[in-house]
Amino acid sequence: MSFEVDYYALGMRIRAAREKKFLTQEQLGEMCSLSTAHIGHIERGTRTPSVDTLCSISSALNVSLDSLLLDNFESDDKLSHLSAILQGKDPDKVKRFITMITAMAEKIDEI
């Protein structure tokens, strides 16, 4: 399977997520230890962000990498909501919860 990143579209999704959080490019840059100019280049698709930079932006905006990289990730809202609910919870309990959900998902057609 081949996958090419549309950096312009990636930038637009980053911009949309940033604006949804009412953040400026400068504020996002500070959160990610990046310059305002670099954030601007990424949002315009004129710079290719590293994986580390994408992870930092994703974390700062509290969005999944999938939602930034893929055009239509329909379940992103559900996953973002679930992620928000699980933030700050006991990591061991979260791990058990994910294990249970994974087991259920594998058997979903039998439920």
C-alpha cells in the first residue's frame, strides 16, 4: 500500500485544528518549541514537518495523527472524545480498558 502525504492539505488540517482551539500560530509554536514562521510554513504546506514535529503539534492540539494525515477519518471525533475521557486516568486501568475494547471489537460481528 502506497501513501503520499498532501502537505498542503496537512497544513490546512493543522490550521483548522489550531483555530478550533482559538490558538495563534505563535501560541502553537511556543507549545511545540517551534517558531511562528515555521508553523506558518507547515500550515501553507511549504515545509515538510518531521515526525517529531507532527507528534508535538498533534499533542499540543489534542488531535490524533490520523486526523492530521488523513482527509476523512470519520471516527476521529469518537476517538478524540474517548481519548479526552481517558486522559489523566490510571495508566494501568486505561491499558486494561483498551485490551477489553480491542477484544470486543474483534468479535463485534458476533455481538
